[in-house]
Amino acid sequence: MTFLRRNYKILFLLFVVFGTYYPSIFAGFNLVDDFEVFGRLEDTRHIDLIGQFLTAGNGYYRPLTNLTFYFDKIIWGLNPSFMHLENIILHALNALLVFLLAENIFVRPEMRKLELPLLSALIFAIHPINTEAVNWISGRFDLLATAFVLGAAFFIQRGLEKKQFKYFAFSALTLLLGCFAKETALFFFPAAIFLVLSSSGNKTLPKEQSGSSSQRLRAIITFSAVFAFYILFRLISSITTANPGLGQAAGRAAQGFSSNMLQSAAISIKAFGFYVKKLFAPLPLNFAIINVSDIYFWVGVAFIIIVVVSLFRRNPVTDYLIVSLSLISSCIVVLFARAAWTPVAERYLYMSSTFFAISITGLVFMMLKRYYKEALITAIALPVLLCAAFVTVKRNIVWQDNLSLYEDTLRKSPGFIKLQNSLAQALKEKGRLAEADVVLRRAIIENPGQINLYINRADLFLRQGDTDGARSILGQAFKEKKFADPEVLKMLAYIDETKLMTTSSKQEQNRISNDLIETYDILFMKTKDALFPYRSGQLMLVMGKKQIAGDYFFTAYNAAPEGNRLRDPARKLAEKLKRTVK
């Protein structure tokens, strides 16, 4: 007889998830990535639903998750509290799916009596390694992809149990949706085939859950076909849209590994060891992991041996351990593909931690059962869960505020430039301008080639009303405008626009306007953004140069894509000025 009814277990699990992660609701956007991503969304008036699935922006291909962000704009107005709440809801859904998967693994009465399915779900729900994925709004890519992967695993279980092919088809299609959420779901395709095959050679699995040979073969063919379809679809869309996202990432990974295969293999084993250690012992938690000790090479070797041994002593629990550790391969590909802002990251373990939670619960139970001490599992689990909950809640509070997160991160990864810039921004938001200036001055001295530091420091001067000082700081980032980075030029234009509005001298206004138009011309040449000729047209109109202004508006009209908010106004102004000049 179990301690709790099934419905109460589910309610308790949801209570734990929301009780642990509720501090996240009061957090804002993360300065590292969220503002950039959602800033682009704010400027988007409508979205091409079909086009989302045919293009890969910035080398990533995650149309399904991108659509959820677009709906956030429509429904919540990109309110960060609601977006954080959605992440928590997704995490709760994944914890529930872990519970359902574990119920089908721990089917024996003594396992149910000891609440092994609930323990597995709780371990996943409050595992500290998952705090980054849940707290970072941009971590939704991992959350949503994992939900589909767990759904695919659940359908595999159902297919084996019911001996019906339709469940395997559902599993493959669900996994395809996971790939549309984030590319890392691709790495579950071989794991899915492994789970289907393992049912035939798994002596501990009930016969009614092993499925027939023909069903397993059809399932494997289906998974292989869906995988091939995804790859082919991506390659075709890359060619037709001239966006080599998938090819570039794969090329970088292959080139990075093949440049020195022996060294690359050692790095892969070291990264594998580091990630496995994080599953068992996640502390210290760090938002920007840039160095991994060589000692983890031997940890990696040890766990590779464990995986090999597990292949010869298989049961449902060890199968899930193998799946969990195999999913770490996606983290290693990211490392070689240089597709993220840090070489390794805690959020990449989110998917792997689901299967890890089930397998570690089962392994501890089997070890205790060998010595007839299986009843001790609750006594062991309780302090572990309490410690995990304490660490997770504490980490969630750190994530609640950008300043506390960046200060914590720089204590653990001093000298990480991108975080120094973000720390300065967080200090500015708190009104601590002097401290922000100290951080930026030190960072510029240490890394004079980082243009974002100059942009941020110029903004600091601008906030204090010192436009000349801001322009002087920004001038250190380039020698000539035509060679300057577009982001530097955008900041330069913003400074001059601010100065133009505060200048009363007509002569000075004309000088600044001419300088701005020169900046806009270079920006348009570099970005092809219709905004810049449009702004030039406005300035020319103010200066009374209507014919030139009309030419600029006509250029803006031609450069603006369909649906762009500037397209119609630019056309109307160009036509009006053409008639006026005549």
C-alpha cells in the first residue's frame, strides 16, 4: 500500500515545483541574451508562420519555441513575469512526465510502495542543475524540447506495452516537434532506437512490454525515416533560403574535432566527465563556465567504462542511465561547434537530467535491495531532497536579480568580458553609475578590442547628460566611420540625435545633421536597414532640401520589406515631395 494516492502525488509534485521556483516569477529579463532576443520581437508587427519553419535565424533553427515567444508578445506583451511563469509551468509538465515514465519503470509492488516514481520526479524537479534552464527565459528552448523528448519516450513505453505500432509513430512525430523546439532533441533519435532494441534483449523487462520483432523493426525504420526527413528538410531549407545554419554548425563541429583528433577526443572525454559530475554533484553552480579541470578526463573515462559494463548488464534502470549519459553528446557537439556564448553550460544538462533522475533512483534501490535494506531509500532520499531544495531555492533567489547573478558569476569566473559588460549594465539600472564606470574602465584596459565596452561606457556618460564625453569615449572604438562596427555607429547616431535635440544654434544643428546623415549612409550600406535612409530624409526635410529628402524616402521605400512599418510612410513622403518639387 502506498503512502499517497496517485492524484495526491501529482498535486504534491506540482506544489514542490511551484513552491521551489516561485522566486523566478519576480525576475526580469536577463541582460546577456533576453533583451536582444525580445527587443527584435517588439519591432515585429506580424510573423510569417510558414517562414518560421523555412529559415534559421542566426544559425539556430527553433521555430516552435520562437512561435511561443511571439505568442507571448500577443498575449502578455512580453511581460517577463508571465514568461518566467511559462518556464515554470513547462518544468512542472516535465516533472509530471518523468513521474509517468518512472511509473512504467518501477512496476513492482515494492517499488510502488517505496514511492520510487515520485522520488524520481522530485529529484528531477528540484535538481539544482536545472535552475539555469528554468530561470533564464531563453532557456525555454531546452524546456520545450525536453517536453517533446519525454513525450516520445512515453509513447515508446506505450508501444512496447500495448504492442501497437501507432504509438511508435506518435513517438517519432513528437520527437520531430522536439527538434523544431531545439536541435538537441535530434540526439534522442539514437536513444529512441536503443530503447526499442533493448526491449528484446532485456531479461528483466516483462514479456508484455517487449513488443514483437516486426513491430520493433517498423519502429526503428520510422525513427530513422523521421530523422532523415528532418536532416533533408533542413538542408533543402538552407539551400533555398541561402541560410547555411545547420551546415555551418556541423562544419564547425567536424572541423574542430578533426583538426587534432587525439586532442579532441581527450577534450570530449573531459567535457563528458565534467557534465556527469554535474549530474551527481552540481555545485558550484556557475552561469559562465569557461574552464574545466583536466581531472575530469579521468572521471569521463570511469563513466565510459560504466556505460560499457551497463550494456552487458542491462535492465530498464541501466538503459535509462545509458540514455541519460548518451544525451550529453549534444553538449559536446555544442562545445566543438562554438554555437554558444560559453563552451559549456549547466542548462545543456536539462534533458539528460530527466532520465538521470529515474536511473539514479533505481540504482540506489537495487544497491540497497542487494543487502535487504531497500526500505532505507526513503531515509536516504529525504535529506538529499531537502538539501537539493535548499540549494535550488537559494540559486533561484540569485537569479531573481541580474546584479546578484553577475556578481556571483564573476566571483567564480573572474575576467569574463561579456559578464563585465553586463555587470556594468546591471549597476547602471540600479543607479550605481560610479561603480559601473569603474567596472567598464578596468574592462577596457584589460580588453581594448571589445567594442561593447565602449558602447556601454558611452551610454553611461550619456545618462549623465555628457554627450561630448560619450562621443569621446565612443571615438576610441574606431579610427574612421566607414570601418566602424554597425553597433558602434548606431550608438554614435543616438548620441548625435540626443545632442541635436538639445542644441539651439542653427549652425550647430546643421553641422550635427550633416554628420548624422553621413553616419546613416554608412549604416545603410552595412545593414540595408530602411530606417537609416528614412531618418536621413527626415533630416534633409528639416534642412529644407526637399528633393534630396524625397530621394532618401524613395530609397527607404525600396529597402523596406513588405509589412515593414516604414514602407507606406516612406512611399507617401517620396511621392508628395516629388509633386512639391515639380
